[in-house]
Amino acid sequence: MKVLVLGATGLAGQAMIRAAAARGHAVRAAARKAAPLMVDIADETSLLELVAAEAPELIVNCAGLVDIETCERDPWLGWRTNARPLSYLAGWSNATGGRLVHISTDHYFRTGGAAPHDEDAPIAFANDYARQKFAGEAFALTAAKALVLRTSIVGLRRRGPPTFAEWALDLVEHDKPATLFADAYTSSIDVWTFADAAFDLVEHGRSGLLNLAAGEVYSKEAFIREIARQAGRSLTAAQRGSVRSLKVQRANCLGLDVRRAEALLGYPLPRLRDVVASLIRHHREGFA
């Protein structure tokens, strides 16, 4: 299958490229910069010209503006990156019969604490980023052959600003002072397991909206303390705090119920200990 990955230089994009190539798919990588194919998905003309020239059977959209503060300062830029392009990609899918996978987010829930939210749970927007991503989902789902995956991923970039996981690994390794959010709940999955599971769903012809995340909801504090436990380190300089202290408001009850995805996959998704073990293994082996 010929696969075009948009946002190929990001965490999800890199992992999806590796997973596709490992399965024997012909993969083409596109991003705004530093990629074999250069495209800014906010420019619909360039996006559609690229898609027409490449004629893929599957488009995996990993591109997006994920900086919440930037989306708040410049909502038009966020709309042009996180939402509007999906209307064009859905149109391409419906017109050609090509398949579309859109990587979404989990930033939709502000209540429930550590309770998991299924695909039908009511949405509560905390910021413009969440509004833009939700609109992108709606556009994508107008295509019959679209698979929209709500998720939160952790992984290694090894260039540019550190990812959350890289920051956490450095904090643990050097016992740095930090505020650990005990009231920010997530079900983040390691990006390598996510990519493999996503392609399992694709190869089984799945479509619609699915949660694809870890099989356990945990706090950001618990994630970092699990890294320390598995690494055999102590955290003496870190303190507990609240996500509500941040300048830009964030949804903080982001656990996802993944039972539908597990039923379709036929296997369980990883628990916190598995996510952290994968992260540490990749870190020690030097892989992104």
C-alpha cells in the first residue's frame, strides 16, 4: 500500500513511518520542513497538489499545531493547521476512495478525575486548541473511510525542544526540582506501540472514531514516579502541584476508555508500567 504521512518529522509521524515501512508499505514522508516532501498543510493549494501528485492509497495525518498557548494567541493559525486541512483530506478520501487516518487529541474533558472517557462522553472545551482539534475530527469523519484516533503519546525526538518524556527522563536522571501535577490525568501511550496498533486497525479496515491510548489512566505525577521507580532513582527535589496553576487553562481529566479499540485489536493496550518500560528501553538503546 502506498502511504503518505503528513507531519512526518513529529513524534507520531516518525513512528508511523517506521511502522508502515516495517510492514512493507511504500511510505512517503511530508512535513513543513526537513522532510523529503515539503508541504505546509495550512496551505490548501499546496496540500492538494501534493496529494494529487503522490496519489496515495492511505494518508496518515500526524500534522498539527500542538502548542496550546500559540493556538490561544493565534486561533486562526490553529484553525488553518488543526481543523481546516481535514475538510480537504476528507474530500480527497470521498472522491478517490483513499483511506484517511487522522491523529487527534484527548484534550476534551474537564471532569471525572481519573475516570476513563469513552468515545461518546460529553466534550468540555478548555481552550482553542481543543476546539480546533474537535473541528478537525468532525471534518475527517465526513469521509466514510476515515479513522480518527483520539490519543496522547509519549516518545523521544532527540532534537529541538525536549518532549515531555525527554524532560521527565532528564528530571529523574538528575533529580531536578519540578512541580509534579497530581491532578492532571492522562492515558498516554508510548508512540511505538501506538503506531503498531494504529496500523493493525488500518489493516483490518477499521474506520470511525476510536480511542487509542494506554489501558490505564494515571496522573502526570505517577508517570514521572514510575520512571524513577524503573530507573532506580530517587526524587528528592520534586514537589506535588496542581495543573490549575498554569497560565493557559487546560483540560485535566484526559483519561480515555480504550475498550472498543482493544476489542477490535484483539489484544490489551499497555498499562503505565509497560509505557514507561518501552520509553526507558528506547532511551537506553538510543532510538527516537
